[in-house]
Amino acid sequence: MNREKISKLIEKSIKKFQKEGVFPDFQIPKIEIGSVNDRIGQQLYGDYSSAIAIRIRRETNMKPIEIVNKIIPEIQKFNSKLFLKIEPKEPGFINFFLSKEFLVEELKIILKEKDRYGSSNMGKGKTLVIDYSAPNIA
């Protein structure tokens, strides 16, 4: 859920710069948001991270860190309550630190919704096909 919010904020920032002519018009790739704590296990690099600037450096003809330094202030304008801070990290990562205020509000939602938290009706009533291409029968 947080990853989707962050991804949409990054995409919104890129589209704004495309509209203003700061970035050329190009197809924005899927914006992957990694959970830093899952990989590193420490708060030094924040809660989430994105390498989108590295992925779009060729399209923008800019250094990844320049892209990051443009995107971060835009993200902060769109949603300041979500983050405690957002930091650039060489060579072109954006590190996101979630705010305590946001986490407390999210916890309230979790306690209210209980088992329904994070659930979705997406795909309800649809058939899902799972293909096992190489099952190991041993």
C-alpha cells in the first residue's frame, strides 16, 4: 500500500516535469519501490527506496542524482504528511523515511479494519489460472 502511494507520487512528479519540458516525453517505466529494511535491516537508508532516476537517465539525458534532486522537492509538495524526510543517495537513489504521524494513522486503520486491512475486491468473481510449468513430483 505504501509502495503504491510512493510510486504514484514519483510518477506524478515525472509527468509534471514532462509537461513543463524539463524532461522529454517518454514512456515512464514501472516504478519499483524497494523495502530498505527487508534488504539491509537498518534505518540508515529509510523505509523505502527507489532507483527510478537510474532507470530514466538515458531518456532525460541527465545524471541520476540530478533527476533525484528535481523529483524530491516535488514529492514533498504533493504529500508532506507521509514522510519524515526524503533523501537523495548516490548514484541516484531516493530514500524515503515514513513519518511517525503517518504510521500512527495507518496503525489506527489496521486496528479498525482488523483482518480486512489491505484486502481488495480486485479480481473478485474472476477466474485465476496458475500454470505450473515444471512441477517436481519427487
